Amino acid sequence: MDSSSLTAIWLTCKLATLTTVLLLFVGTPIAWWLSNTRSRLRGAVGALVSLPLVLPPTVLGFYLLITFGPHGFVGQAMNSLGLQRLPFTFPGLVVASVIYSLPFVVQPIQNAFEAIGRRPLEAAASLRASPWDAFFSVALPLARPGFVTAAILCFAHTVGEFGVVLMMGGNIPGKTQVLSVKIYDFVEKGDYTQAHWLAGSMLLFNFVILLLLYGSRNRVMGWSK
């Protein structure tokens, strides 16, 4: 395995870790709002969050590229502020991955919050706990299995991303060339031996990660009972 392949593996792990951490922070308030609100916007927000599930990754990546590109409204705003453009950069990969993996974090956490019901929160309120206290001391611990599931799905999904990261980040060795794109690069060159090595390593890596994470999830669910 050459140095460029090892770099692609490192970038993939770095991208998956950053995406998972960021989405746990971003997705939690969205999931909490969706699980508790009675607003008419609930359906629209839920549909918007779930949109990456049904959109082809290349379509989502294309519109992200247009939006954050030099002629997009976000890209122009960033350029006027003197900020680096996101397309074909590692931060651009992170933004694309966060948007693409959003439903894989929001939905499990939302389901966990909805499964708690109102009684534990009402009991906390009767003991004069503030809404913030009830959220951190009651809702979050009870929803822990949902958070573990969200982390599992987000990390594994990000490791396997291809279309979105290729559209937004391109194929720049050492900067945006993640593992899935590196495999595609080897196949395109006809180097099936290297492609087999990376694909097999990716398969084994994902299996081990899922095995470890599902094992930890089962322990967390056992503790919560």
C-alpha cells in the first residue's frame, strides 16, 4: 500500500470523525425541536432534513458546488468577506458531508427523544427542574442509545461517501482524495490489485467499526434498562 493510499485512509477517518462530532452538536437541537414542536413548519423542516436520503449524491453535490462556488450566493458572500472558497478543499468536504449525513443523525436522535415521552420531563418539572435541567439531566441520558446509533450511522455513512465528496472536493491527492475516490481512481487506471487492497481494507474496517460500535450500543441499551 503506497503513501497516497495511506493518506486517503487518514483523510477519510479525519472526515468521518469531524462530520460525526459536528453533526451530534448540530443535529441534537434539530431533533429535539422536531420531536417536541407543534409548529406547522415541522413537516417542511423534517422533509428538508430527510432530503439527502432520496436525492442522488451527485445532484446534492452539484448544487452544493454551485452554491459555494464563485458564482453562488454563499461563495460570493464568502469571497466578499475574504474567506476561502469551499469547493475542492477539505473544509468543503466537511460541509458537504455534514449536509449529506444530516438525516442519519437527526432521525435516530429524534426517535429516541419521542420514545421518552412527556412523563419523565413532567416529573422533572414537578421537582422544579428548569427546561434546560430537564433536557440535560433527563432527556439526554434516556436518549443515549439514539445518540450511539446516530454516531454509528454517521461515521459509517461518511466513510462510504463517494458522489458528494467527488463533486464538492474533486480528486486532489493529499487534500480531498478520500478512500472511496482513491478506489475509483485505481479502477479508472486499471490497477485492480490496488483497488482490491483498498476495497477489502475498507470492507474489513467498516465491519470492525460497526461491530465495535454496535457492541457499545448494546451495552448502553443494557445500562439504560
